[in-house]
Amino acid sequence: MNSRHKEKQNIRTKKLKTYSFGDVFGKDLKSETFKNTYREEMTRLRLARQMREMRIAKKLTQKDVAEKAHMPQSVIARMESGKHSPSLFTLERIANVFDKEVQLA
């Protein structure tokens, strides 16, 4: 057995140590800035997931949604990836495609 194979085998048999959210972000959770940033990021990711789920449920492509919302398909792709923060105007246009309203929860 060569050394590279042994190394791979050792990696597979090692137990991975897991960390809780508190272990990783314990100190940061006390910071208002961190809490607000985390909340904003989670909101963006939830929105991205909901948008994608609605699109798939209606059997629409990103291009279909973009055409109905009068915007480029790339905007829909960036929003669904969670890497883009849309304007309220953009959100309203997309919400209209799904017969939804933008609301504060």
C-alpha cells in the first residue's frame, strides 16, 4: 500500500469533530452588528429559497420568470443564488409573477 493510499484511508477513518453554532459564533452573538448582519443574510437566503421553490412549483424556468417580470434572466439567477440583494422594485416585479405581495413579517 503506497503512502498516498494510507493517507486517504487515515482521513476516512478519523472522526470529525463537530462544532455547534454557539461554539463557532459564541462571542459574535453578543454583537448587535453581527446579529443584524446574520439576520439580513438569513432573510436573503430564505427569500432566494422561496423564490426558487415557487418557480419550480409553477414549472417555470428562470427565463420565464425574467420575461414575465421584464428583467434579464441573470437577475433571477443571482437572486436565487442568494448572492444578490434585490431592490424593493425588483422584488415587487417578481412577486407579481407569482401573484404574491411583498410584506414585512
